[in-house]
Amino acid sequence: MEKLQTITDKATKEINEVFVKPLTAAQAEKVRVIVETTVVRALLEGQHRAVDACLQYRDKNVAQKIADSIRNKNDVLIANLSSMR
């Protein structure tokens, strides 16, 4: 998996290429933060959907264990991505 900063830098560069006048360094940093925040939000949304899917199983004990595992792994993933800034 790419580092979060690599993903956000690439997205910021691609956004900058759309504009006729290049972004200033301050604007590029703001765009990078927006992209980074959006990536984390998307990960969280994916986590919520996966947990919701698990909780539809009949065996609630197994479903809860799977949902907890998904939450824990995503929490670790987000912490790792945040530390890679």
C-alpha cells in the first residue's frame, strides 16, 4: 500500500495540473490536507459498511467478533497511515 503522503501528494499534483495557474505552496498544502482527510473518511466509511454487512449474520456472536476485528484492523490502519505523514 502506498504511504498516505504519497497518495495525497499525487492527488494534489494532479489537481494542480487541472488549473491554468499553479497553486501556491500554501494552497497546495491545504489541498493535500483536504485529500488526506477525504482518504481517511473514505476508509472509515468502508469500515462502517463492512461492519454493517457482518452484523446481518444470524449468529450474532460470530458477527460481533468479525465486526470487532474489522474495527480493530481499520483503527490500526488509520493510525499507521496517520503516522506516515
